[in-house]
Amino acid sequence: MIIIRILLLVIFISNITQIANAKPKCPDIKAIQASDKLSEKLTGGKVFKEGEVLKVNLPSYTKEVASYIYVKSDGLYYSIFTLVNTKCVARFIKRTNGKY
């Protein structure tokens, strides 16, 4: 009886690891690049500091990425936050108020 439970547990764990590894993931570098590109397009500014991945949501493997943009016409610095999915497509979430 104990051997059957151990075997079922091993099978269950191996299935979970296969499912977790089978999901395609967007590398951090590409996620940052997608976020920076979308942020520049939305604000009309340029990146002044490399973006960073803040959080990875495990069930969906989406990444929350912060991009730091300087808009010369306003003279303001913005932090733009995006969600990047497993296909490296960024979606705008929010931005901060501009700072001098």
C-alpha cells in the first residue's frame, strides 16, 4: 500500500514538472525590450535607464516590467509599467506622474 502511494506521488510530481517546463517563456531581456519599445511609442520619449522585471506571475508566466523613459519635450522622467506575456507582447498597465 505504501509503495503504491509513493509511486503515485512520483508520477504526480513528474507530470507537474513536465507541464511547468512545457509552457513557453519569454526571456527577461526580450521582455524588457518589448516593454521599452511600447513605452517609447506611447510617450514619445527615450529610455534613460534599462528596464527591469519586477514580478513573474507563475500560473500564466506573464512578467511585470518597469521601463524608465525621459520625455524631452516635457522635461520629465516617467516610470511605465507593462505586462509581457509568454509571446513577448507587452501590454500597458500604468505610469507614474512625471518627475523633474
